[in-house]
Amino acid sequence: MDYRKSKAPSNTVTRDVQELWKETGNIYESVAIIAKRANQISVEIKQDLSKKLAEFASYNDSLDEVFENREQIEISRYYEKLPKPTLLATQEFLEGEVYWRDPSKDALNEEEY
């Protein structure tokens, strides 16, 4: 999912707990899945931001040449306004866009066959 085109709210939203545990049958498992996805999104956003800001990197040792770059400031502001990774991950989970599996349950199903 492209986090830039997400419909996730940028503010904290109260969620219905019933919706969160429907798919997994366990609220704690759902929260763990959302947390893992939020970490993945966070890493993706950080890599994207680092790649864009690397274009503005100055490799001079002189502190006298420090200046503000308007484009760099705009990029930083854009990323600050994005919804937080936890909100993005929760939205993806509720929309059914997160693939997950439980290896322990998979092992139990294989033993039955």
C-alpha cells in the first residue's frame, strides 16, 4: 500500500474493538499484527525520507556553510503531516489489506492431514 495515498486519519481515532478482533479471533493477536505492520511502514517511510534528504547532504566540514534549503524544509513538513505508521497499519488491517499468518497454527493444520 502506498502510504501517501492512504485514507487513514492523521489524528488519533477511537476504534471499535469488535472490528479489530473479528479477523483473528483474538484482540492481542490483532494488535501484534498491526504493530508489526506499523514497524514495516515506519522503516519504509524512513528509507524514503532519507533517500530524499540525501540529495541535500553537504559533505563539507565547515560549519560556516550551514544554510536552510527551502525544498528540504518542505519535504520535512510533508513527512511530518503524514499519518503515523500505527494509524496507517490499523487502517490497512481493517480494510483487509494486510497479509498475515500464524506459523504455529499452520503446523497444527499440517499435522491433521
